[in-house]
Amino acid sequence: MGLGFKARNQLDLQIQKFDTERITLMNNRINLSPDQFKAAWAELEQKYQFADLVMLSRRSGWERDTSYVYHVLGRLPPGNKNDYYESAGLSREMIDAFYQSKGDALGEWQEADIRTFMDGILNLGAILQTPDDATQAEWDYASGQYSQYIDTIEQLFGADIQDKINMYYQIREDDIDVSYAYLELHPEITDAWDLKARMIEAMPGSPFAMYYGSLSSIRSFYKGQMRSDIVNKLGDGIYTVMNAYWDLPKGSNERRQYRRLHPEIGSYYDIWDDWNEIINRRIIAIGGMLQVGQPAQFRDTNLSFAQQSMLVSLSSSKKTPSDFTSLDWEKLTGFDYSAVTSWLYNKQEISFDAEQRLSEVAEELDMSLNELLQLIGISLQ
């Protein structure tokens, strides 16, 4: 070895290996789906945890930025990430476009859009730590289970099932009645939700349920069964009759006369009552078993004012009704829970006065009485 030789240290060798695998992955991305490419990046950057520092030290360009975006977004837990995106000023549409293009969007967007997107990513990168190995393993397992679920529903219900589900939610924001009509035109959407709910119900302690399970998923499943049962027993036209009935003013003579002309309305409410008793008890049972996954991990040093505000917003413990304990509910409603516990454990009817007070609380929280009973029941488990 000559005088000019300098032994390469272990870090240099690791960086070279990282670069070789990164370039191989980039060259192979045409053969990978967006989800496969995303998973491959997560695996690469878990293997080389210095990846973000290496990429930031390189010359600017879409490839460097793409690598860094995948690394930062990989620090977020699976499931609903909207709070993180919103805090960084990132729209869901831009995130989806980035993933679907496998990073090519950064070379195609307008300069102003690229700058907005990268500013948000840099702020997220400043406050998010790389998760520890155990947390990352749990996240990866949950993501893998979710990918299997997506593959399954695409095979069963068509490759466009996700587009149909997204369209349903867009319609629902504008008109809930139109969204119900859309569901009737596309029953495969409800079938996809049913499959997800069955998976959650079958393994409530699994990573899939931790990060992708929710009470709303279980409710949608059972409400779909209730709706099918009502239609099977009362006919396809029952909801036309019920919508006309609900459109009439409450307590009016027109409504009373309409109900006399349509005795099936009483039958509808009988079935509805029976099903809601079943739904309430199933959600309480499953909700009591659902566990919470590991959250994102933060760092709080060398942050700008904007990044400090993001950190405070994301890490503050904002309690929602889903987090309430039985003591919280007792304070909020102002009475003890003998009425609710008697209903839950002894199947006794809730008294009129207790139901009135619970209905008032439900209205204050913008939820139905049944949803309120479900949350109180879960808190008592």
C-alpha cells in the first residue's frame, strides 16, 4: 500500500452498500407497484438508519428529495395519518400522487408545489424520530396485513374497489342520502367493509386491528347487516317509504296519517330496535378488546418556531369521547351508572329519565344515543 492509501472505515463501506442497494431499487421501480416500492424503501431505510443524513448531504435533485420523502413518511405509524399531514400543510392528494408516481411527481410538479411539499416534509423530518426496532417491526407487520387485505378485496371486488370507496366518502361529504344511493349501486363497497370488520372482530389484538381497526368499521359492518335484514323482510321499497316519512315534520298530522297508511313503518322500527341492541352489545364487546398501537416518536431539539408548534399540536393529549373513562362519563352526564350497568349486564331497559339525559349528552357530542351507549359500555369493561 502506498503513502496515498487511506483505509476506509466501516461507515464508508456501509454508505457504499446503501448507495448500491438504493440505485438498484431505483432502477427496478418500473417493475414494482407503488405499494411494493414503498415497502422496499421502508425495508432499505430500516436497514440503513443513517439514510436520511446521507441523502440530505447530497446535491439537490428529485432523486435525493424522493429518497428523503420516503424516509420521513416511513417514520409515521400505519393507519390514519391525516393529523400529521395537516400539521405540515400537506394535502392527502399530494401524498397520494407522490406514492402513485413512485416519486416521479417531484420531477413533474410545478416549482411552487414542489417547494410547498418539500417544506412540509422537512418540517416533519425535523420533529419525527426514526422508530425503534420493535415499533418498526409492529408497524411493518400491520402494514403487511393491510396490504394483504387490499390485495384480497381487489381480487374479490375488482381492481377499482379503492376508487369506489374513495368516491363514496367524497359523495358522503356533500349529501348523505346520495351516498346511500351510491352504496346501493355498488354493494361491493359494503362487502369490502364487511371483510375488514370480520378481520378486526376475529383478531382484535392484532397489529392490523390496532392501526386499521375502528369502532366505525364495526358499526358499518353491522349496520350493513341490519339494512340487508330490513330489506329482506320488508322489501326493496321500505327505504323509499321511510325517507318520505322522515321528510314530514315531526309531530305533524301529515306524519301521523302517513304512518297509519304504512303499517310497515312500525315493523321497520321493531327490526331496527332489535338490531341496535345486537349492534350495541357487539361493539361494546369488541371495543373492549381493541388495543392501541405505538404512536410516532418525536424529538424536540433544534426546532424552528413552526416546527415547535407542529410538535405541540401533534403530541398534546387531546381527549376525545372514545378516550373517556367511566368517571369522565359520570361527570359529564351528572348521574351514576346503575341504569346503564343494569341495561348492559342485566338486560334491563334504561329508564325514561336516564335515556332523556343520555340523549341530551349525545346531542351535545354530535353522536347518536346508541353511539353514546357503546362508548359508555366500553369504558365499563
